[in-house]
Amino acid sequence: MKISSLPDAEYAIMQIVWEQDMPITTMQAAAIAGPLKGWHFKTVQTLLRRLVTKGFLASEKYGRDLHYTYVITRDEYIQAETDLFMSKIHNKSLKGFISALYADGKPSETDIAEIEAWLNERKG
């Protein structure tokens, strides 16, 4: 399954669901998102519904409440976004990414040591 990028509002809801790491109701999600984002219940309900349609969440009805669980993990989403970013912006070039990251300055000795250690791990 190809994982698509999420708009900021939908990503914020996914963050809430991932943080709970268990089924969450619309009311629970709205109780968290309301103070954080200023969203009303209906807004949260709409966002949850969109995420089900896109395949990010699954919903199951228990009594009167819908309970939502994630289908796509945070790690899967981050990997898909990173792959897209690296492909689209840096043509899958690690060197291009690192060059852009440090375009305004020199990496610290700690940064260089961490990158070298990471590369050495990958070499086997």
C-alpha cells in the first residue's frame, strides 16, 4: 500500500491516535485536540472520518461510540515521508541532503563523528 502525505490537520489527529497507542473515541480525540488546536467536535469527527477513508485509521463501533485504531504506524508514515522528501528534493542523494543541511555552516565534530559511525555501521 502506498502511503500518501497528510495535510497538517490530519497529521495532528494521527499524532493524537499514535500517542494513545490504543483505540480512541471521537470524544477522546476531541478532548485532546480541542485545547491543543481549538477544534470543535465536528472538526475532529470529520478528520477522523477522512483518515479512515484514506486507510490510516480503522474504526469499530462499540455501543454508541466509534473507536479508532491506527492502521499505519508512526514509523511507517515517517519512512514514507522521508522517502518522498529524499526522492523529490534531493534525488535520493544522501550527500545532497547533508550538503543542504549544512549549507550555512560547518557540521560540528560531534555531527561528523555520528555520521561516520552511522556509515561504518551500514558498511558492515
